[in-house]
Amino acid sequence: MDGRGLLPDGIAEALEQGAVVVTGNQRAARAIRRGWDQRNSASGLTSWTPAAVMSWDAWLANMWHRLLVDGHVAEMMLNRSQEHVVWRTILEADDELASLRTVDSLAVMAAEAWQLICNYDGQPGLQEAIGNSDTRSFQRWAHTFERLCQAERFIAQAQVEDKLCEELEKGFARISFFELTAGRVVLVGFDHMTPSQSRLVEALLSTGIQVEELRITTPAQRRLLVEANDEPEELFVAARWIRTFLEESPGATVAVIVPALESERREIDRVLREVLAPELEDIRADDHVRPYEFSLGSRLIEIPMVATAFDLLRWSSEPLPLETVSALLLSPYFAMSTGEASARAEFDAFELRKARMLLPEISLRGLVELMDRSKRRSKFSQLLRTLRAMQRVADRLQGLDARSHADWAEKMREILITAAWASGGRETSVEFQTRRKWESALDELATLDFDGVPVDFAQALGAIERIARQTMFAPESREAPVQVMGPLEAAGSTFDAMWFLRAGELSWPMPTVGSSLLPWHLQSELEMPGTDAPLDSERARRITERIAASASTIVFSYAKESSELNQRPSPLLAGLSLETVRAAELLEREPQRSIVELEEIADIAEVQALPDRVIRGGARVLELQAACGFRAFAEKRLWATELESIEPGMDARESGTAVHKALEIFWDKVKTQDNLRSMTTEERNEALGWCVAQALKKTAEASATNWDEAYIEVQRERLHRLLSGWLELELERRLPFEVRLSEKELKDVRVGPLRLSVRMDRVDVVEDGEVLIDYKTGNASPNDWLTSRPDAPQLPLYAILTQADRLQGVAFGLVRAGEGRGLKGYAVGDGVLPKPSKLKDAHTLEGQVDRWREVLVTLAEEFYSGDARVSPKTYPRTCAHCEQRILCRLDVSLLEEDEEDEDFGAGVSRG
């Protein structure tokens, strides 16, 4: 192999002659440099001169810096962050914008408008143009921007072309230009040149520098237009076709062109992974060996390693949301030492997420104090030392005054080093590149000292966040056979095959919008994008033709039904001589694949019986077994439970616990209905208020701010009103009662072969026996007890543990506001409950208790023997909130159907 096929001959020849190759985008520059190196290596060379290939923006910056060093110019070229600061300073000084809390977004819009006006030579006509209030404001800002740059000797990147033209006209810098260009410049991958670019090219030509535009084309041997029914089918067919093409042509390269790539990136990634690399579905697989890659990259701030760095920096100055701290504890990029990962996960699941706090956030100091009290602290001693070191650094930061961005950049490095950021083990290539990109971002932060204005830590942190949000990061290309990119990124590159997705009339060409800060008639006069539909269409047509000439096999595709409306192929495809095929037909042309015979495995497994000891979980064990044997097995034998979600304030469970606790304390003191009746309203309110305060005592101890105290007060008032209404109902009960047991725990009771620990909410003694009450603050119905798989078996369980001749009634105590409050259940006779429900199958409560005993013993035997069959009681309703759906084998797609449909089926799919 001589390497000649690795780089187009025109480009190779230009580089061999010492010319400078300037590309329309960064991707093309990287591809040409890589092709140059591969060509030389394949030709047997052991050393060679690096290719002089740069994107247009990098080339301009290189020339400007050379002229600055040679003394031909004196202005400092602003980078994007520095220019943003200048625009923001101008906007913050504008009295008309005083009501805006932040002007960052407006500063971005102003910089983009200034770049447009400079690219299209519109500065001379800007100030005289007539417009609305927005355009007049921009005219004022632009005038201030020019005066400020002139006074401070700054130059925006958008003005560099004009300034370079001026230097060429002066003649003093011509020698420098010749040295920089070697007398020849080759332009590659330019679909359209702006007026400022064209003027610079003309200025170079006038000095004798040779400038030529090289168009790279590949004769097309096959051109298709694929018609799909909808967008998912279009993407799937493309992936299948690409896989077949690569199998038939090993070593080939395929480009996937997508107009709105950023919005569809995740879905494209999912489908390509599923079709091209199903082996990557294994959670242990290395995700960086995919046979495809996105040339666009991701925002630096979205890279997990960098996102962790920002969390750590913010944590040094303020508390973080509990979910964020939880993610940090599990992150491999935060002080992750060997042997502590499991202990950190246990602390997160069983202590941090169960810590009582009103606001779901925690400071560095708060976490250190919580860990110091942990019984597991010896298992994560290294993390605890790191946190204490971070706290010392954070304390020093609190006392620092405003200082330079460069100083803050060093402080940020110190914080991350102290936090052992990204130092948990051997660094991968991608992590190394990410770290370098992060260091570049900190270096860019330091350049913001150009104006000499000191800032505080919050301002510096905001600046580095903005830089990371604007910085795109893509790991160095692995030369994956499939390259996914946008239409503009493909300029200057060739491939063996190309598939253009979303080539329908609604998605291609993409709509172009002008700037709202520039006068419309000025934009139209300068023929800016978005002002002339035929001109925009012509530009898009040239891009389409360039793409159609970039590979020997060309496929354009569109979906007849888009997410918006029905559509036809883009009119830009007319004249490309495309053969139209339907997506289904294209799949039929693929070679037949062998069918793998599926093996059926019976859903029965032998599981070791439980040891003879008390099982944690109480009645919840039987409730889960009734719902689904697999769920009970997973949660109560494998302990595969979902991490609890964190909510602001008191969640539903904590509110219910407070109700139980307040009533427990109240009846422990009052004891009987007679005592309740003997109390005056004031005495009852005073006693109830004290009980509510005791029930909320632990929650109140977590108060740290005035907001917390106000929240607790609201909860006190709410509970007081709720329980006052409940006690009014207790006064109306016909039979006098004494509360004998309240929140009584029975630590070892037998139900069949199981030994359980249960807690009875309340047992009332009436004249002929006992009434069992289970408090509920939500919806509950006694009908839940009457099936062979009861939804709420707590009271049936308590009933079978009670002496049959003493049981007078069982009831839910529905402690709720408004309608639905009351005692709902079954009773032996009149007067035991206000309005007892009627038993359906059993004539007496005693007979129903016998039936409950049979049901609960059967459930206990199933759980004890390890019956883990996937058998939801009512499918898919039983599965709607199950945490084990990732482990079981049911068709969970049914759960996405209309939730308002009450006609749930009971069938089970056991694939």
C-alpha cells in the first residue's frame, strides 16, 4: 500500500509543495492532517513535516499573532470569553437594562449580531439604519463597543479580516504574509464565503499570493432516495443498511449526515448502538470502542468528569442538593479509593438518604458531622480525611476578598487536588484528554484579567461555567468507520458511503433566522442568511450537491410522517438522479441472517428455605407476596430495593409517621373516651398541641433557618386541625372504649412457617372485646382484605393473632381531611363501628378471620419456600410502581398506555 488513497491528490500535492491548506471547519482540518500522516506512514517514511492545515478561524488568529509579534499591529485579539466580558460590561452600564438580573444571554446575542455585521461589511451603514427600539439599542451598544476597543486597543475576532486587509493595503506586512502562506493558500470545504472572507482573499491575491479553492469530489456509482413511513423506521433502516454495507466492505468509511444533529443525538446513539454494536449493551463493556463516533462532540460542562469538578467547586462555597451529594459519593471522580466504594454506597442508601432534614441539601461540614456519627466511618476513613481537608480549604475561601481570575483559577485547582478529583486509578485516554481540556478552560478563565477588574469566587465560578458551556469537547478521533455529523461539518471530506437522514421538505433545508438586533432592511440589503428565501435555498442547494459528490454510494432518506406533518422529499433533491426505494424494500435486499432457536426455561427455581429466625419486614412481606412472588423475593430476600427519593420538607411517609406518633402520645395520656369527653375544648387543644409538638420534635431539631421554623409551624397547624377533626369523630362513637395498645410491637409472632415482627397501630377495648384499628392517611378500603391476594393484609394479620372470642371489629382509621374520614371496616354487631361494611363471602367476622388465616398462611408458605414466580396480581396495574421491573421479564411497554383506562388486563407474558 502506497498511501495515495488516504488523501485526495490535490491536497497532497499542495502540502508537498509547502502550501497552507485552510478549511471551512475544524473537522476537515483534523481529517486532512490525519490523512497526511497516514499517507506518509503508509509510504514508508519515518519522518515528515507536519501538514500546514488550519481552519479559517485558527488561520486568522495565527496570522494576527504573527503580525503582532512582528510589530505590524498593536491590538490584542479578544477571545470569545473576553469579548463576552466587554459586551456584558457595556450592557450592564445601560440604564435601560437596569431591570434585568443578568445580561449574559443578551451579551451573547450582541456578540453574534456584531459578528454578522462584520462578516457582511455592514458597519458603515449600521448607525444610519432605521429600526425599532431593539435595533436602536444595539446601534448604541455597537458604537460603544467600537470606541472601547479602539481606546483599549482590542479587536474582536469578527473584525480580523478587515484589519488584515488594511495591513495588506499598507504594504508593510506583505513579507510576513508571504512567510505565513509560503506564497500559496488552498481553500478546502467552503460552501459559501462571506463578503469579509472574499475581500481578504482578493487582498491576498493583489499581493501576489496564490489563493485557490479546491473542491473535492467523488464520482457517485449509486444514488438512492429511501422513503420511510416514519422517523423511527427511517433511522432503524439506515442503521441496518450501514451494518450490511460495512460487513460487505470491511475497512470502508460511512458518513451519517443529520441536519438537526444536536436535538437527535441521543436517539441516534441508541439506535446505532443497538444495531451496530449490541455487545455494548453489556454494562461492563468499554463504551469508547464504538464503531461510530459523533464529530460534533459534547459541551464540556456535560462531560461527567467535568460535571463532578463543578459540583466540588460549588460545594466549597454552598450546600449542594442531597441528590448531587449522593451522586458525588458514588462518583469514581471524587476521592474514590480502593475498598471504600461499597461502604460509601451503603452510607448513601441507609444513612444519608434517611437523614432527617427539612431542606434536601447538605454542606461539606454537615456531611462530615453526619459521617462522624456513622457506624461505618472506619470503612470510608480516606473519604472522611478528604472531606475534612476540603472543609479547611473552603473555610479559607470564605475570608478571601475579590481578586484576579488567574488567582481564582489556582484556587480551583487547589480545591480539586484536595478533593482528589479524578485520581481514583489509572487514567484512560479519554479522561486524560478531558483533563487537558479542563486545564485549557482554566487558562481561558485567567485571560479574563485583561481588563484588570477583580472578582469574587462566585463570579469566577460563573465565568468558568460559561466557558465550559461554550466549549465543545470531542475525544481524539478513533477513526471509527461510521462518522455522524452535520451538513456543514462534512465539507472538505470524502467517504465510501454517505447516508443523509431527515431529507424531507420540513427538515431540509433547515430554517435560517436573522438577528433581531439588526435592522431588517440592512440585513436584506447585505443579503444576510434568513432575509432572502431564494438565496437561502440556493446556498442549501450547493451544500446538498457538495454532499452528493462526497461518496461513491449516496443515500438520502426521509419519513413520510414527521413529528410535525406529512411531508415529501426536499425539493433540493431534485436533479440529483436518485433511485427511489421504500425502506421495507431496502431491508428485503439485505442478505438473510440465520435464525437462532430460542430456549424456553421454566419459571420455577429451587431456592433455599429461610432459616428459623424472625424475618424483617412484618406484614409487608405478606403484602408483597400477595402482589407478586418475584417482587417479594427480590425485595425481602435479595434486598433489591430502590433508593428512596428525596423531597423537600416532610414526605408522605414522614407526615403519616407524625400522625401515628401524635395519636400514640395522646391516647397514652388520655386512655379512654370518657376522659376525652370530660376535657374542655381548651384542655383538648392544649393536650393535642403538646402531642403534635412531641411528634414533630425530631423534625424541628433539624431546623436551621427561619424558613425551616416557619415550615414546622405550618406543619403543627396542619396536624392540629387534622387531629382535632379526628377526635371529634372519636367522641361520636356509640360504645365507650379504652385504648389498650397504641403502636404496640409484637417482636416474634408465627404465621405458618414464618416468624415476623409486627406493630399494631391501636387496640381498643369495648364492653364485649377488642377492636383493631390501623391508621391510614391515604385511600384504603376494607374490600382490599377479601381476596386470596389481599392488597393490605396488616389488619387481617392482626386479627388472626387475636383471641377469636375477643375480636369485635377490625377497621381502617382513615385520618384525613374532608370527606372519607372515619372508621371503615367489619364488626360483630351494631355500635362497634359507626357504619360497618358488610362481609360478602363470610356470614360472620369469625368466619372471615378463619379465611384470612388460610390466605396468610398460604402466602407465608410461598415466601418461606422461595416461590419467586413472576405473577403480578393484576397486570399491569400491580407493576406500575414496582421497583423490580428491570429484573423481571414482563412486557413493561403496556405500562405506558393511557393511565386513565381502568380496564386492566390480567394476562402475564413470561418470555
